[in-house]
Amino acid sequence: MKKIISYPLSAIYYLLFSCSLLIFHPIQWLCFNLFGYNAHKKSVDILNFFLVANTYILGTTYKIENLNLLPQGVPLIISANHQSLYDIPAIIWFMRKVHPKFISKKELAKGIPSISYNLNHGGSAVIDRKDPKQSLPAIKRIAEYVESNKRSVVIFPEGTRSKTGIPRAFAENGLKILCKYAPSAYMVPLTINNSWKMTKWGSFPLGLGNKLTFTIHSSFAITGMPFSEIFEKTEKTVIERINS
């Protein structure tokens, strides 16, 4: 019965989602080209407010735990598990004070209204996962950007999102480069729960009545800490709070 009800609600959701992207694409362009970074960033924040709000029609709710633990005025590496594309608008909106940027696959940076524009102009890194000669320097650049501007970068060390909520093993390379080139950063482990249920039936219809939880853990300075210790502590902290 739930799945049957989801068909019309999902259709309405996708209509709202598409309208949001189409409306905010020219708004982003105007903000970036006429007023610069801060105006563009505000337009992106508002866009993601609507992208989050659009999911309310599916009965989706959000709980952000320990938002007060996010340091401000310092570079941040936010390391999270990845369960669906619905992780991203929530991070951008609810954590907007720390200017989150993303390491995104190149496919998302072409032809998608609003999303591609933001990835190409908002400070994020666009990488080709199959080409280390391109991807590793791109990650280095975003690390240096975060270091110099005291902003945050979000990395999903699993690489590919988990479609069942069961976490994959973390990969070291991306995190290692971020830690090397943003040496004054604080590591912020972030655990995401129930986001995978949004797409448990695939992209259509979408899951109904899900409570997405984002748990921000205590941050720690990476300065002077061996990478092996940073990696182990981060992975353990994130995975321990994932619901089985």
C-alpha cells in the first residue's frame, strides 16, 4: 500500500525538484556574475532549503544532532558515510555556516541545471574517478582552498554510496591528500542514517515517511597526528553510529 501511495507523491516531488533546479539556475548565474561568491553561496543555500523542503511531501523528516559541535572559523574536513544523493542537500542547508564544498564525480558537473553550475563555480572539486592524474591534483586544490579560506570540504571515503545502509570500507587516498594539504584542519566525523531508504525501491517511486539523521561527532585537530591514527579514528567513529 505504501509503495502504491508513493507513485503519485514521487511524481509531485520530482516536479517540485525539477522546478527548483530550473528556477535557481539563472539565479545562481546572476548572483555569481554580478555579486560574487557570497551572493552565489546564499542562492545555493536557499536552493538547498527548497530541495530539502520538497522531500517533506514524501513524509521525510530530518534530525541534525550536535550541530553546535561544528567548529567555525577554521578549515574542516567533514568525513561521512554515504547512503544516497539526499545526503547532500541536507548537509549544504543545515551546515551552511561552514560553507561545505564537495568532491564530486565529473558526471554531475555537466548538463544538470543548478547542480552542475554550483559544482563548477562554488568551490567544489570535480574528479574523474578513473583518472588519478586528474583526480588527485583536484583534491589537492580543494584542500588548499579550504585551508586558505577556512571553509569545509565534505568527503565520502566509501567512494560509492551504500544502497542498503551497510557501510563500505573507507578508502585512504582522498582523506590522506586532504590532511596533507589542509594541515590546520579539524576532522569532523559525520554519521548519516536512513538516507538509503529514500531509494530503497530505486529512483521511482521513492520511500515514504523516512527520518534522516545526521550525527555530527566531536571534531579533532589533525595537526601533528599520524595519518593512520586520523584514518582509524575517523572511520571507527562514523561507522559505530550507523544503524544496522
